[in-house]
Amino acid sequence: MASHPFTASDLEALRAWDTPTICNALELVVPERRGHGFTIRPMVAADVTLKPICGLARTGTLRAAAPSGRPAAEDHAVRTGWYEYVADAAMPTIVVLQDLDDTPGTGAFWGEVHTAVHKALGAQGCVTNGSFRDLDMLAPEFQIIGGVVNPSHAYVHMVAYGQDVSIHGMACAHDAVVHADRHGAVVIPHEAVAKLPAAIDLCTRREKVILDLCASPDFSVARLKQALQQSREIH
């Protein structure tokens, strides 16, 4: 099992903040990542009331527009191999599935059964450009951040797993740390995980100066200029 410069508790701690806050902190900790590493297109959350998810990526690809063309035994082997792959983790996981079809989401991999299966395998949820269904029957507390909602699974089948994938502009590799909520998802570099709480605290203290002024009856452009300067001086 691979070792990581963080613990499961570190990942759990990051679930206290939404994904935009994580992105803000990453701008301080790894400023070179400011322009990439996150989803850049609208996504659909299965349940907007769920807390954010954060775990190690288990990556895979799928198609649904046409049959796989493989023997049934091979399809079965790929599917069961995928389950073994997702389960092989010492920390909570996030499934990151790329739909390779020309029209992603033609068939839904995610629904009542697969959310229950993957929750049992240790996954907190999924990030995909594909589709999901069974909105009233999804496994409790299992979040899906998906591309579309679709009623059919068509010919959905796993293509491969464990490789690099891209979800709405977010490149993701096996074992990457992924944080996601109703806003979308972001990949957190391993070396940044343990540094984020302190960076979030700094961001919060800097923003508070400006937000407090905006709520004050003494607000003015002159005071705003002073607050912006004061914010920049907080370290």
C-alpha cells in the first residue's frame, strides 16, 4: 500500500470546507496550480445538502452508447476487477469516472445499485462527466457530482481503470486527492493536503476585514481602500 504525506484524518478535516474555499487555499499553498486542476463546466450534484467529499481517486473510463464488443466473460472480469481496484485503499476514496462517448451521459452507470455497492467498497462518492439516475433511491450519504441526469443505462460498461482521466477540464490520476461538492471538484496535490487548514485560516482572516466593513454603516470607498490594504498585511 502506498504511503502518503497525510492521514485519513487530514482528508476528513478538509470536508469541513466547501470546494471553493479549498481552491482559495490552494492559491496560497501551490500558486502555480491556480489556473488548472479543477472542473470548469457546470455539474449536477445528486444531493446539494450533503457535506463535501474528500478522498483518494479511483479512476476509470466507461462507454454506454454501444455494446462493448467484448465477450460477456471479459466484461464481467473488467467489472469485478474494477470493484477490487476501488476496494484496495487504506483511506476513503472518490470514484472519478470519465465517460468517453461522443455524447457523455448516454447511459447511466450510477443509480441505486452502484451507489450502494461503491459505498460498501469505501467510496464517499463519485465525480463524473457521465450521467446518473434513481434520484430517490441513491445510497444515503453517497454524493455524485455528475454531468447529467438520464433515465437509462443503455449499454454502459467499464472500459478500463487505474489510468489518468479528465473530467470537465480536471485532469486526475490514480490516488490523487480529490475534493468535491455541488460547485464541482478539485485535485489537491499530496504535499498541500496538510497545509490547507492554515491557509484557509489565513484566507478567512483576510476576507473578514473586508466583509466586516461591507456590513458596517460606515462603509465608504475610502474605508474600502484601507481595508484592502489591511487585508494584504495579514499573515
